[in-house]
Amino acid sequence: MRFMLIVKATTDSEAGVIPSQDLIDAMQKYNEELVKAGVLLAADGLQPSTNAIRISYPEPGGKPKMMDGPFTEAKELIAGYTLIEVKSREEAIEWALRMPDPHGFGQGEIELRQVFEAEDLMENPETLAKETALRKQVNEQKKA
């Protein structure tokens, strides 16, 4: 089971304030623990929404609409993520509870969401086989 720990943005992260060295050290230690446990798939911080582009689809079948950042309501934005693969929801919760306050100063908020697996979304065997082949191709490209 894959889970994403979504780190919510704050006014500081949206202002581009770089985390303190203590916080970077704490996050590195946490990531090292995830690696040692064999559950870490990815972990990255995101730049502020001033560098972002939002693409929306206002009409079914219509042309996509682009809007440059920054976007309002920092608490609704994402500042980073950690993607883990674990055996259960309970294990994912345990790892999420171990994550240091991602912004320090008691402002951090993490949202834990389970990732859909292809099998959860696709009933058609042909479609599932195509998706499996695509994922295999991506993994092979990463190794090359």
C-alpha cells in the first residue's frame, strides 16, 4: 500500500523561507529511518506557488485554462510530500506521526492519503495490462 504524506504550506513556505538547519537535520534523520525500513519511495519539498502554474478545465471537453501563481490561502497549498510503501494504514499512520514538524514553530500540518493502485481504478483487463506495461517501462527507464 502506498501513502502520501502531504505537507501543507504555511505563510513562511509560501514566502520562500528556507527551513532552519535543525529542521533540515531532523528531516534527513527521518528520511534515513524511512530508507533503512525500506518504505521510502520519494520525498521532496516544493517551491512556493509564486513559481507555479495552475491548469483548470472549466468546461467538459473544453480548452484548459492556465493561471500563474502565487495562489491565495497558503493552508490549502502543498509545500512538500513524502511517498511511502507500507503494509497497512496503521503503519502509514505510525510513520506520519514520527515526521518532525515540517515547518517548525508548531505550524506544520500533514495530510496522509492512500494512493490508488491501478487495480483499484481499472476493471478492464486490457486497460490494466496496458497500465502495468507502462509502469514497467518507466521503471526500466529509471534503471537505464
